Amino acid sequence: MHFFKKVGEPVLVPPEGYEFMGWTTVSGYSLPDARENLKEALNFIDYEVAKFTPDSSIGRTSRENSFSHASLNTKLLIQAAKIEKIKLVVGDDQRNLRIGIASNFDEDEPEVNGEAVGQLSLAQIIEKTLKERGYRTAIFDFNNIEKVIKELKTKNVDLIFNACEKINNSIQLKPHVAALLDILQLPYTGSSPFALSLCRDKIQSKKLLAYHGIPTPKWDYVYSIDEEVDETLKYPLIVKPSNMDDSFGITNESVVTDKEGLQREIRKIVEQLHCPALIEEYIDGDEYDVPILGNDEDDLQVLPLSRAIFKDMPLGKWHIITNEMKISSQPLTEWGITLQRPPKNIDKKLETLITEIALDTYNILECRDYGRVEIRVGQDGNPYVLELNANPPLVPSSSISDVAQLAGLGYEELLEKIISLAVKRYQQNSSQLI
């Protein structure tokens, strides 16, 4: 077998070209024998080519280097990419906006490295940062819903910076924050209630991504403990809650190697967490965070990638980031996980492919203004989308803030960029205007 193409390379067809993947030769004692050998050999060859479509990002991005953002080209260029530089422009008029900050205050603020990182702290950080830039601000606590509705009606704000994760301490109600703002006809940053709900529902989002040909780990799901799981799935498998954020419910035991372990984890999720279970084939490989800003072709940009490498984790630990790790005060390096921002020595074709698959995921799930796609690269060298985090956390130490800094966007500029993207979106879509 002779494969001329690698993951991430284009295969041109007429009228652009007449390329092919490669070729296979066999031998035999006679022509019929050779034909039988060829038929048998083809059973061992499996590949898939992602067909280019005009509304896809595959083959259409350029990144000057690993520290720069990737931009969509407005015209498709075959075997060449025209580098577009998107400059951040902040007009003085934008700073005259009165910005409300949607948040929810936790009684017990979690700490990382000795610093509070809860929603109250985040709202205060955003408020302080915007005030230093000349904005007038107000914070709204969505854990007191009756009070917040009255305040939203009476306080004179032009746009809401939606940094809220809960209503009445329920994370399941996060999409309802955006829905309430829509009802009150208040413009806001970030994704719509539809996109926030869809991204939280991992089963429905997987169905939609599969329909569009986006590569994800092979999977199945159950709503009850007596449902059958697809027996063609290959162990090890990872069992996840289907509608939780921040790896909630995911532990080292979530990766299972037999049916007994599978049933144990399904029962834990269905009976204890009271939600459906998503079962995926476990992909062992590096994990990439792909932060994206923008809404349309003229302003979409992918910030530098972030890579998590698991090779130094202790024996007996699966290569995953658990909920315990995410909420721990210890950095990931203490758990044997190496973070690279941007990734070192990454193949440029792979970097481009990850970028373009993430862009397609972002667009298919209708994310707005900013988001973060999580992708695993398996041992076969192929990227697999794990999920999209719409409205990801925006603390200064978050991954999106760190890589924005690499691309020349400080924390202040990042917040203003998100505001300007929201303003532009409302200006261009008259149906969203008050």
C-alpha cells in the first residue's frame, strides 16, 4: 500500500486537480487469484475524506505562526493562503456604553492558588477592568432572580456582559439567563439560549455534529440503566454525564474496560446525578483547547491553541482532566499534565486541520462572540471533537485569556473585543435590535 496523503492535506478533484489518495498492489498465481487477493487486501484499508463545502472552514484558514490567530479567508484559495490581519479597533463611542455584568454570587467562593475565582470575584474583575477603560458598569446577581428582574428594568444599561453560570444556584438554568435578557430586550454578549442549551446537551450536539460529518469519538447514550449499549463500541470507554459542565461527574473511574465497569458508571450517572449517560470510545492522545472569537467570516478568528499532554501522569491514571483537577487549587502540572500555549513542534497541517474543524463546530452549534472547542488527537493522528464550551470562563488566568495575550490581546482588550463583537452583531441583525 502506498498512501500519498496525510491527515490535513487536500485531495483535489476536477476542475482544480486530478489527485488520488494512493494505490495498492497485490500479486497472485493467476489473474483470478490476484483479484481475490486484492479484494481481501481492501478489507484492511479504511479511510474517509471530508468533502469540501462552501459553508465549511476546511481548507480556508491561514495562521502566520503558532502565536498568531487564524483568520477565515473570504475567498477560497487552492494550495495557497492569503494571510488576513484582523486588527482590534475600539472606538471611543463604545466606551460610552453603560455595561451591566450578569453574574451569580456563590456563598462559598472557590479558590485557586489562594485567590477566589467564583462568580462574584469574576464580576468584580470584569467591572474593575471595564471601569479602568472608562465604562460605566453595574453588577446583577441572578441568584436573586426577583431582585435582578426589577433592577434590569430600572437601571439604565445599554448592554449586558453575560458572565453568569447559574440562576438560583442551578447550573442547569444557565441558558435561561440569555433567554431572560431576550425577553427583556436587553442586548448581551455571548451565545443565544438555543446555543447554550445545545452545547450543554452533549447527546443532541453529538447528533448534530455527526450529521455534518464532524469527527467525534464513536459513541452511544442511555437514558435508563436497562437500555442496551452499542456492542460495536471498543473498550476502553469513557462514561460522562450528558448535560454537565467543567467535567462534573468525571473521575478516573469514568474510563472503563469491561461491561461490569460500564454498568457501574451508567448507574452512577443515571441514578445519582439524575441525567442521561453519554458513552464514548476513549481517545488516548493530546487534548487541544481551540478558543474562537467572532461571528461572521469578516471577523472570525481562532486564537493560538492550547495543548494538554498527559504522558507524565502516574501509572493507573487515565489521561483525562477530571472534575477534581479542574476545581483543585493545584495546577495541572501537579497532576502530571503539561500545558503548552501555544503547542510546541506541532505539525502545521494538523494545526490547520484542528483549527478548521473547530471553526466548523463553532458555526454548526451557532456559537456567538466567543467560545472554546475541545479536541483530542488520537494515536491515528486524527482530531476528534469532544465538546464546545459556549461562553467559557473569562477570568484572567483562563486558557482563553492566556492565549489571547499571546496573540497581542491583553485581558482588557479581550473584554472590549467581546463587547465590540456583540455590538456589531446587533447592528447587523435588525431582528435583534430593541
